[in-house]
Amino acid sequence: MSLEEKINESETKIYKAVFPNTTNHYDTLFGGKAMQLMDEVAFITATRFSRQRMVTISSDKIDFTKPIPAGTIIELCGRVVHVGNTSLKVSVEIFIEQMYEKGREKAISGTFTFVAIDNDKNPVKITV
């Protein structure tokens, strides 16, 4: 399997409804909750790509370009964008969908870096 095929096969999409218990006093999704969901999708993507134990070592610039209101559906999309020796980067985007309208718009994007580890939590080579 080529690298591109492996990247395509590991792409991960998760959908969530934004309920009031995940929003702030402006009735929009908490930034920390969005980052938690993004890290989860990035972890799943990295694991599906490598089929190895992966840990988050950093989150790069995260751009919050649109607020995510309560009562919407969000789609989180994770995709591997770089593969190194022991680490890889996953780009995550969150899109907003109104529940009763067609269309979607990008609200948040960011990149997460993961390292493959062995049973003793030491970095190991990513098998491609």
C-alpha cells in the first residue's frame, strides 16, 4: 500500500451534536472542549495510520475562525499531513452544520503532533 493510500485509509471523521452542557455563557462551544475533541480525532487518525501506540506531544497553531453555537452539528475531520521517523502530524478541521439546513462552514483548524512509543514509553520508528 502506498503512503497516499494509507493516509486516505486512515482519514477520520466524527460527528457530534453541540448540546448546552458543552457551551459557555455565549451559547457557543467551549474552546477547551473543541480542543479535546480535536485531540481525540487526531489520536484516532494517528493510530489508524500507524497501528502503533501513539501519544500527543504538541498541538500547533489552532485557529478559531467561527464560533460554534449550541444546537448545531459539528464534523471533525482528521488527516495525516506529515510522517517522520518516530512522529507524525495530523491536521484536524471542525465544520459546522445547521441541523435543519444544508451546507457547512469551517470553524476551527489545527495540527497535532504524535510520537509512536513502545511498551516502555520510548519513541519507536513509525512503520509505513
